[in-house]
Amino acid sequence: MLKIRLKRFGRKKQPSYRIIVIDSRKPRDGRAIEEIGFYNPIINKSSINLIQAKKRICQGAQITKKVQQIINQIKKENQ
């Protein structure tokens, strides 16, 4: 089963995240199938390729709660 979730990188107490598509059995920071965006909680900046995300969702990928919040926020900003 595929999941769209966050992958952490960055320094201690300065997290940054990549939004990735990965097998649900892999570890959080494991090798991703595809990177579709990023999220920086410190400056509250995010970007995601909504076309790739929609394609993966149609293929059966599940989205985590935080990634769903990020997608909703981006959609709201683009309206």
C-alpha cells in the first residue's frame, strides 16, 4: 500500500520535510518512490505538485492527516 507522507530532514530543532510517496512498510526516512513537494514548519512555507498527488491518490495511495492539511491550505491559497 502506498502512502503520501512527510520525510524529515534538516538540523536538530530546525526540521524541514519533503512530501513523498512511499510504501507504508518502509521507515519514515526510507527511500521514496517519488518526491512531490516540501514543507517547512518554521517559516510555514509549503509546496506540492497537486497533479502528481492526485494521480497517486487515484492509484490508491493513502494520505496522512498532516499532508491533507497542507494540501487543503495550498488549495485555499490558490483560490
